[in-house]
Amino acid sequence: MRIMGLDFGSKTVGVAVSDALLMTAQGVETIWRKSPGKLRQTLARIEALAGEYEVDKIVLGFPKNMNNTEGERCQKTLEFKELLEKRCQIPVILQDERLTTAAATRTMIESGVRRENRKEHSDLIAAVLILQNYLDLTAFQKENHSEE
């Protein structure tokens, strides 16, 4: 069993997968779309990757505003979630992704990635952070429930 993490953007989707023990997230690829409204090829690629990595759950970054409200990007993400579930027949969980892009940018700066190359990697790193946050949260919850 593995979990896939996705950072859904207007032009790209960052993809990450967990290891088999559900402890760590690794970046897989960034899927580039020719048009924001064209999702068929994107969904097909995600479905292929889910099969290749034997994924049985998808964690999708949910871009709430900093004040916890939901804007236009949240609506587009919910629509994408629905399409993903229909296409892949895999449950999709929403994961708060606030500050993941900022954390991804900080990681790239600290790693010496040049400014002009950052966009190329930011969605992939954000997908890793979204999935890792989810894995850490579920591990923490399991740990706390086992102590009761």
C-alpha cells in the first residue's frame, strides 16, 4: 500500500508517493498541462502512476486562504477531486496545503536552486511536503490512540 500526494496548480500538478511503510514521501514528477481547463491527459497520467506505484489513497493539497476561507482555487480543487475519484476509483483526501509553496521555495533557496529554475521544481516539492505532512499527522494520530 502506498499513498500519492498531489499539488494541483493551474498549469502543473506535482506528484509524490510514499514508501511502502508510509513513513516518507518522495517526489515523482511534475505534470504540465497545455491549458488550465484540459485535464484528461493529466488524469490519465495520474491514473497510470497510481497503478505503477500501487496507490490505494490520494492526498490532494487543499489551498485554503490564510484566514481559513475557501477561494476560487479551492473550488477548482474540489472539482478536480471529483474527477480524480471517478477516473481512478481511489479515495481522495484533502490536506491543508497552506504555506507548502513558501516552504518549497525556502527549501530550494537553501539548496542553491537558481531563481529561474525554481518554478520547475516547486510543485514537485510542494507535493512531497503535502504528502509528508499527511503521513506525519496520521502517524502521530495512531501513536496517540495506541497510548489510550
